[in-house]
Amino acid sequence: MTIETLTILKASEGMMLTDGKEYGSIIHLGKGRNAEEFHEITQEEYDAIQKANMPEELKEEILPEELPVENEEAEDIIEETMEE
């Protein structure tokens, strides 16, 4: 008999989980993954990262103008997130 467990990580309210590559408010860890690989970022940081990585033509169609940061600020947030 083999017993396997599923680990589910859930971010705090208003936060997102990331390992620098994957993002989500709920993360299902697969075999060989470790919860320590993930940390929380704010929703604003997540929005900035998504906006910075989105092609320009899609930004105009999808993202609201009131997003709080510009590309330079988003790049700083991405760098800080990747260093953690």
C-alpha cells in the first residue's frame, strides 16, 4: 500500500503566493515540491508583476488604468520578489 498526501497552501486575505515562477491564492503542491519554496506577496505586487510581463497591446485591452504602479516600479518589485 502507498499513502500519499496532498499539500494545499492558501494565501492570507489580500495576498498571493509565489515561488517566483508560479502565482496563486491557492497552491496545490505536487510531488517533490516544498511549502518553503513559496512566500506571500501583496495583491498590488502581483498586479505590478503581471502588468510588467504583459505585452503592451494587451495592457490597453485588459488592465484598468488605475493600476497603482508603472513599469519601473513593477521591475523593482519583481527583482525584490525574485531575491526572496
